[in-house]
Amino acid sequence: MSQPPLRAMQCFCLAAHHLSLKRAAHELAVTPGAVSQQVKLLEHWLGFTLFHRQARSITLTEAGNSYFRRIAPLMDELVNISHSVKQTDRTRVVRLSLPPSFAMQCMSRYLPALRRDHPDIELRLHASAMPLAVEESGEDIALRYLACADSALDCTRLLHFEVFPVCSPAYLDAHPSLAAGKLDGTTLIHDILHQDWHRLLQAQGLSTRDTRSLHCDQAMLALQAAESGLGIALADPFLSREALHEQRLIIPFEARLEARRHLFLVHRRHPPIRPAAAQVKDWLVSALVQGIDRRQ
């Protein structure tokens, strides 16, 4: 036998955990004799004894104890993974793909209310910056930052963005000329969502002598860098709303520009999405497009 006997490993782990063949057999719905045979099979494969066997009890050998401590966490992980992906009712499972920055906001701003309003729907969230096609990703519905609607998909625009500069109050204090729109000697923070600094600088004719750059691969990371006083980032009203309200970020000077990409909810056209996915879609549209606060 070239491969380890996996069933025997499961029997061993349960017997070692309980130090009882009888209790292991009860969990597996088999006889103690069947568990004993599986343990012997594993011992034969390993080449060493796992248990000291007495008339009414078993104890681990030194080698058996060492082996158990190494494989028990792995067996537990396999069991937990299997339980987590088990689907008792596939019709009520909705796979939703989110951009990472939106997902960070969604968790506190929308997810609790969505779960409250639809407790029977099992959400499976996937946060990814990779713009995979919906058909390739296996998601039922997805939120995507797009320049315009994709004709191959059913697209609903949720949010239309403008971008504007933000920084920490301390950064403005250290660079008071920012209030007049002078960026000389500052650090411009770039991110992959709103790559609009060049457009904004040209549109506003801003002074940029001796500026430096800091590049981030996520929009929220760029905003956190701005909060930490590392420079000036470009923000949209959605992602920066709480930080602006709490004055962790401020707008140092007025300069706005339409963003290149906006937030869309997308899904395949055919076959139609299932009723549970349609319910989640309708909820998100009412919360975001119609501006209904669903958190109350």
C-alpha cells in the first residue's frame, strides 16, 4: 500500500483523543472491533505500535503520542473545511464577490443588516481585486468597479463616483500651502482603484514641484496611509465617508473630478440567477442606489 490509509488515520485520531476504542466506534457508528482493525492496519503501514493495549483500556505509546500530536490538527482542519463547504440547501446559498476595499466597508455598514433581513440565505463572500469574469469565478453576483456597463452581463450601476484629495489634519498643518492647492514638497498616494492624480493635476493646473509618490494596491490602504500622515490620497465619497465624518481625514482644498470607474452589480444574463441571489441583488440596489438605510 503506497498511500497511507486515511480511514485508519481517522479511527486512530478518535481513539487517541478519547483513549477509548468504544467511544471512537460510537462516533463513527461502527463496532469497536472495526476501529481496532483500522488501527492495526495503520500500525502495519507505519511500522510501529501506536497503542499499549490492556484488557479494558488503551494508552498511547511514545511514538503514537508524537504521531497523534502531529496529525490531529490536520484531521481537525479537514473536518472543519468539509463542514464549512457542506451545502444543505443549495437554492439558499448565494456566492457574492466583492472588491477588497468595498468588502471592508460592507462588513460593518451593510452585512449585519443584510443578514438580519435575510437570515435564511447562506452568504459566501469572496473578496478579490482580480477582475475575473463572473462565469469564470463561479459567483452568483459580483460587485465590480467598471468604467461603463459590460454589454455581456446584466449590469446595475450602484454608485457613481467623484474623486477628491484627502489627508490627515496633521499633514495639512505640516503643509499649510495645501489649503491653496499647492502640492509642492508633498507625497501623492496612488492606488489601483482611483488612478486619477495625473488627470486631476492637469485639470486643476496644480503646482507639483518636488512631489514624491507612494503606491498602494488597495484603495483602503491608500486612505489608511493618508490617515497616518504619509501624504495625500484621492478618495471617493463612499470609501472615505466615515473617516471624513470622524475627521480622521479632511479635504485640504477643493478639487473634484469624475472618477474613471464606478461601482456596478453584475451577473450573467443566462441562465437567470436563482431567487435567493435576486433577493440579495434587490437588497443591495435598495441600500445603495436608492440610498435606503437598512441598518436600523
